[in-house]
Amino acid sequence: MQIHPAPLLAGSFRVRRACRADVGPIAALLEADALGSPEAPHPDLDTYRRTFEAIDADPAHFLAVVEDGAGTIAATAQLTLLPCLAAGAVTRLQVEAVHVRADLRSRGLGAALMDWALVQGRQNGAGLAQLTSNLRRQDAHRFYRSLGFEPTHIGFKHHLTANPKETGTEEEDHNVPHNRNGEPERRDTDSPARQPGLPG
């Protein structure tokens, strides 16, 4: 994505591409979210940095940070361009992980950041902007509606935890015959084993 730094709210804030030094403050901002799931893992800083490097290396992604006049991180959002064959093959702007520092909410910064994001999407060829929002974030839902977003779909998530069959960690008897679907064939342990030459 071709995006350049820009002032927000008459120059009181500045939005730019995140750099590696921003990873710690961004992680702190995300983890301070009161609606974060208590079961959700809290990665260490090295994990966050590896994820940042993957985002930063992909030209379809742009991880944005907003800094205040003192250079402190005030907000963040991730923008992604998604070419899609559905809906008339319109390229979509996916907006993720929009977070504004708690002491700066309801002061217009979130709206300014989203307005900037929509402009960037149009300038990079997107014809549709989309995002998801936690069902409990009623204030956020009202906020997005005020910006012209409509709740047209229901989102679903499926956590892809490790599958023992895929990772090879499941203990299994490799001598057990498998059927055509890869499933172990059933053994009848209550009857004696059939011997060659004897009727079954």
C-alpha cells in the first residue's frame, strides 16, 4: 500500500507507518483493552516483533500508529487490501485492531483515524471498506454507524488450535489397519481372532 504520514486533528496528532520500536507500545495498547478475553494468550515481546515483521514485509498490509505532540503512541489500526472475486471483484479495505488510548477517547481522534483510513483505501484502489467489532462493543457499533458503516453481515471465528493428528503428537498404533478415509478400522476385542482356514 502506498501510504504517507499525515497530520490529524489540525496537526495535534500524526499518523504514520509503525516501526519496530513501536511494537512494545502497540502491544501495551492492545492488551489494555478491557474487553480482551481472559483466555486469550499474551505473547511475549519477541512474538509480537515476529508478527510485526511479517506484517511489515507484506505490501498488502499497513500497520498505522498515531502519535501525539510528544511522540507517544495514541492510537493504532491495521489496514489490509484484499482483492476479491466476490461482489463484482471489488478490492476491499479490511480495517483491523482499531484502538485509541483510553484517555483520548470521545475526542474525535478515532473518527479522524477512520476518515484517514478510508481515504487511503480509495487512493489504493479499494471500493469497499469492512471491519468486525466485538458484539459487546455497543459504543463502537454506534461509532461505526456514524461513519457510514452498516451491519450487513454476521462474523464467525474458529480458533485453529493444534490438532494432534496434524502435528504427529497423537499416540497411535501404526500397525492398526486404516480404512480409505484414514480412520483406524474397528477391532472386535470380544471375540477370538479368526485363524486362517477356519470359517468366520
